Amino acid sequence: MSKTATATPKTATEAVNPFHMAQAQFDHIADMMGLSADARQILRWPMREFKFQIPVRMDDGSLKVFFGYRVQHNDARGPAKGGIRFHPNETLDTVRALAMWMTWKTAVVDIPLGGGKGGVAVNPASLSRREREALVRGWIDQIWRNIGPRIDVPAPDVGTTPQMMGWMMDEYSKRVGQYTPGVITGKPLPVGGSPGRKEATGFGVIYQVREAMKLLGMDPEKSTASVQGFGNVGQHAALGFTKFLGGKVVSVAYYDIRDRTPYTISHPQGLDIEYLMSITDIFGSIDKDQARAAGYAVEDGDAWLSKDVDVLIPAALEAQIRADNVDRISDRVRILAEGANGPTTPEADQVLARREILVIPDFLCNAGGVMVSYFEGVQSDMNYYWTRDEVLERLDKKITHAFHQVFALAQGEGLYPRDAAYIVAVQRVVETMEVRGWI
Ligand code: NAD
């Protein structure tokens, strides 16, 4: 299936800057597509970027200033759309990369939205509930004039939760003087959230794994998976893998917020995902003592990558599969389903392409979240809500269609799937910019 792979060589040990990675992927595709200089100039950088202070009065009475970001990469196809990440290593470049990938994500699944992303450099687990609320309300305080249902619609991502989205919606509604649930998605149900949003990204990953298995003639019930990340995406991907496909998840990796170390929890006969979810906190940190007591092994954080499984699902952070560790992937692995954004570096892509592992590329694979966010926006605007079954049925239909569009191109032209997904997405954005008279 693989002819070319997204490429820009870098040494294995060089630290990965996600924005350089996103730009390298774009440059590679722009060359492949023979994109005009006009389109390249606009798309290589975000259209708008905001960096701001958020002063928060802490519980001990001191004032602490956090740094917040919002980047709107491109809004040709509709309002910018993308999550807000609370993470200690958050930088403007991380947010830029994630915003750019959002532009391709909304385009590849053909929903009328653009790409944006936000963040705060903070470890949310270090804050009390009151401090967290003050921080998210402060984020809105700084940026409310530049977001809105027709401008830019944020959502949750790593380190942020539905409750935080609810506080943000409340703060925005107070600022503009009217109830505006459509300003943000991923909200709790009582304030205009959509049924199915919480599960959407992980389930969307699994709907596509199901289709990939059909392409490869695999038996889902005999299949095994290893997952990195046990937050919103990892939990629901693992759950979907066992519930919808009947397969076994033999290991999940997570980052322990108490001793600040990544671990892998595993069992060769498969893990009870619902039980693991019951001993996991809101930031995706598993209680490893309880896991051990349940008979599960607690291994090193990187053990998930070398498991002898059929499917690998990275669902934590970017640059987790690199030139220096890609060779640890077992020969048995046939599918790499990228639940996370940017988990694979361009150098690792080249190895995966050579080994003919079927890669479901990030901005297609994890697009279930933004798709149901879009459904949530539609429902919020109408003030009329669908059932969970209706939401998940629409998600499955639309994401399965997008998957087959990309894989038909990949197989027809002998392209690496990431390249095929980029071509579909970039073509749609460029065409819209042309029709709007931007280029
Ligand atoms: P989350 O905060 O809910 O969970 C993150 C998980 O990753 C946690 O279990 C954490 O312990 C784990 N983790 C962090 N560092 C790790 C490490 N070094 N090793 C192992 N595990 C580690 O975040 P999420 O919302 O599930 O997002 C996960 C990924 O999916 C991110 O790349 C995010 O951008 C992407 N994504 C999320 C959504 C969404 O709807 N939430 C949508 C699309 C893409």
C-alpha cells in the first residue's frame, strides 16, 4: 500500500517540536500536490495567534500568573474549532501544531469548520477545584472577544474536562449577556452537551479499526490491542475494542500523576476495561495498587509499544513513536490507530510504511471527537437534542465514509495513508480558499 511516506529527516535523538513536524508534513504534501505558492504561504502558518496572562488568586492567598494560548490556524471552511489543553509542557508551538492538524481534521471528515487550538501551561492536577474554576474562567476573560459560535469554538483536550467547558460556557454567556451554549463543545449534558460526545473520539477510532480489519481480512474477535493513554480517548477506544469488536486489550499505559512516572498495566488474557475505568481519576491516572491487587502486572511506561498484539493505539501525546523506538514494534502488529494527535514522527512513518503496517492517521483516526462536537454545536444552535444512539449512528456513518474515501485514494494510488488523508484535506481547504477569493 505504501509508496511514499511523509518525510523530513531529523536525527533520532533531536527533540521533536510538534509545529516543525506539522510544517514538515505540510511541506511534503504541498510538494506532492504541486500546491501554489499562494496556498502554501497561507496554510504554513496560523492566521491568528493569542498569548495572554491569566492571573489566579490561589487558595493560600498568593497571586499566580499562568500563560494561556489560542491559535486559529484557518477558518476558510467555517469557524475555527479545536480543544484546549492544560499541560505543564504547553507552548505556543504545541498549540500551533495542534491548530494546524485541526484544519486538516475538520476538512478530511468534511464538516464545515476550520482549525484552532488553545492551551494553558499548567498541571491541572496540582490545582484545587476552586483554583481550576478560576483558571478556566480567567481563560475566557482574556479571549472571549475573539471566540464565539461563528468565530471559534473551543472544546476539551488533554487535562481539561466537561465540567471545565461548563464553567467556560457560563463565563462567556455572562460576558455577552445571553445564554450561548454553542460557544463551546464537550459540555456536560445539563448545559447543552451532546449525548455521545464523551465517547466520540475513542469510539470513532474503533469504528475505523473495524473497517481497517475488513480491508486486511482480520477476525476482530481474535484480535488483541495495546493502548497508550487512559484518558478520554484511550478509555473509550479500549472499551470500544472489547465491546464492539470483541477483541482483548492486553495493556494500557498512563502517566501517574502521583509519582510523575508513566506505567503500563497489562494482562496477557486481557484487561477488564470497565474495572480499570472505575479506578482511574479524571486526568486518566490509574490507581496502580488496585490494579496490582486485581492481578494485573505493572510495567514500565514504554512496555505498551513492544507488546505482541495486532493493533496499537497511541492515545496520549505527540511524538511517542520515533526513529529511536519504532523498531520495538512487534512483527505481529498490523494496524496502528492514532488516537492521539501527532503520535508518530516523520522518521518513524518511513519505517511503518516500509513494514506495511496500516496506519490510520491521527487527524482522520481521532476525528470522532470533533465530529460530535460539530453535532453538539448544531444541537446547541437549534436548542434541540438528539438521542445518544442517533449521535453515535451519525458518527459511525460519517467517519466510516471518510475512512473509505482516504483508503480508496491510498490503495488506488499506492499512497501512504497519512499522505492520502492530507491530500483529501488540503484539497478541500484550498478549494474553499479559491472559491472565497483568498488565493
Ligand atoms: P486526557 O487528558 O483525558 O488523557 C491523557 C492520557 O494520556 C492520560 O491517561 C495520561 O495519563 C496519559 N499520558 C500522558 N503522558 C503519558 C506518557 N508519557 N505515557 C503514557 N501515558 C501518558 O487526554 P485525551 O483527551 O484522552 O487526549 C489524548 C490524545 O488524544 C491527545 O493527543 C489529544 O490531543 C488527542 N485527542 C483528544 C480528543 C478528545 O476528544 N479528547 C479528540 C481528538 C484528539
